[in-house]
Amino acid sequence: MSSTVLVCDDAVFMRTMVSDILSQAGFTVVGEAENGKQAVEKYQQLKPDLVTMDIIMPEMGGIEAVKQITQLDPAARILMCSAMGQQALVQEALQAGARDFVVKPFQPSRVLEAVQRVLA
Amino acid sequence: MTNPRDTPSGDSGTTLLSTARLDALREVANIGAGHAATALSTLTGTRIMISVPMVNIVPPGDFVPELEPGVEIVAVQMAMNGDIAGQTVFLLAIPAGLRLAERMLRRKRGTSPNLGKLEQSALNEAGNILAGAYLTALSEFLDMRLMLSPPRLITGEAGIALSTLGDHAPRVESPILCVETEFFLEEPSESLHGFFLLVPDPKAFDAIFRAVRVE
């Protein structure tokens, strides 16, 4: 059975792009969330193998969402998707429990490499 | 959409900033355009080049009427803060905006007849990338910390759309840094024409002038 993924980004364009990359590579995108709060809720409902997480989002950002998800499930596998120039925030997300990160704008191969590293 | 350089602009440009300083800003814009082109090419999986045919300082009162009456535009607006405050606006005529959105979505030409939610989100991301690249180049040149807020999309007739920018609407007392931006796309080849506007708060513009140390 293919691994399941929850895609979290406030931009529908980025959610669509990440979902397409993952679906075409054989992963099953089980849900999308447009802010950190939704990601925490959907994580509990869907229990995905992996979450891709944007950092800057309205309502609840990615770092707070990582903290809450890893509190609920210390084994959660979360991949941060950050924009250029957000190194300090990426560091904070990794300390909060994220496993790895990719920098936007990304090439499909970079996303898949990172996803495979996190799921390994 | 007409070009600001075609219209006599009174006290704009040359009296506000020397030719050497405008050349310096043009160079900064070229660096930003290069970074934005690389990012957009990566994102779209096709080669995109961006050139900057014109950089000028224009009084906003001059810029707005130069957009042909009735031209419908799509504009991505972002608030700028940090060492100087203001806003950035990336604007295109709607047909060009649709073409750019199709590229961002890796769709064929003509498959996005309307600016739907996904197309708007794609243009927000393009505007985000472009503004981020220009501002990064400018912040390095000026040695200033400049940050952007999340993008907001505005559509409509040019004058009306620009007037919806609220407190930051282009005003006569606040000159605009106008960067004409030409996209060259491949497979299939086409070019798209737009403008990137940096609208600093009036006080912030003085800070830019002081920081442009080129004589």
C-alpha cells in the first residue's frame, strides 16, 4: 500500500503542485489543510504517514502546528516546505520536531528525495 | 497599457534621481529579475527569462492615467516593512496574467479562460517570487532589512484597482519606483509585459535616496 500524505499550505496553488508531484510518484494524498489548525485536526482524523508543512500561514503557522502534532504523536513525520530566506524558521521547525525541509520554489525531484528520506 | 517613459513626466525621474543613481537602481532590478527568472523557471519546469527595459521614478499621479482607460488588470499587492515601509505591486493586463498563471500551473495556452481560485493563487505565488527577488536585491544594495507580507490579489479596471490599495494607494506625494518587467517564455515562445511598482511611504523614499550612495 502506498504511503499517505497530508499536504498543508495556505496557497491552493502550492497544495495542488505538491499533491500532483506526490500523486504522480505513487503516494496517496489523503487530505489538504490550508493552515496549521486544520493540519492538526486533519492529522488526528487521517493519521497520514507524512505531512508536508508550509511555515507562514494565517490562523496557525507551521511551527506551532509541528509542535502540536508531535505532542499528539511523537513519531509524526513532518517535512517543512519553506521559502528562501526562512532559515531561522526552518531551524525552529526542526527543533520543534520536523524531520527535514525543502526550499521553495522546488523541483519535483527535490520534493520526492526529501519525502523518501523522511519516510525511510 | 502604455509605458510611463513615453509620457512627459514633469518632475519625475531625472530631477528626483540622477542618471547614475537610476542606472544603479536598474542594475539592482536586473539582479532581482535574474533571481526571479531562475525561481520561476524551476517552478514551471520551462525556461523563463525576465528583462527590465525601463526603471524610473514616477509620481503616481503620472503612472495611473498612463494605463489606458478601461484596461482590466490583475495586481498582486504586498505590504513592505522593515527598515522602510510601503508596498509593492506587480501588475499585468488580465490576458497576460492568465498566460502567466497557465505557465505556473503547467497548463497549455488557452486552458485557463478565467481567473479562478487556482489561477489567482498561482499569480499570487508569481508575484510573491518576483517581489521577493526584487526586494532581496534592493535590500542588499541599500543595506537595509526589507520584508514582505503575504500577497493580496486585486483585479479590475486599472485606475479603480489601484485606488483600492487603501492607505497605501499611490498618491501624488509618494513617488513610485516603476520597474517595467518583460517575461520571455519558451515552449511555446511568448512574451508578457507587466510592471513592478515599489510604493514607499513618503518618508521612506527619502531613506532610499539617502541610501543610494552612487553620485
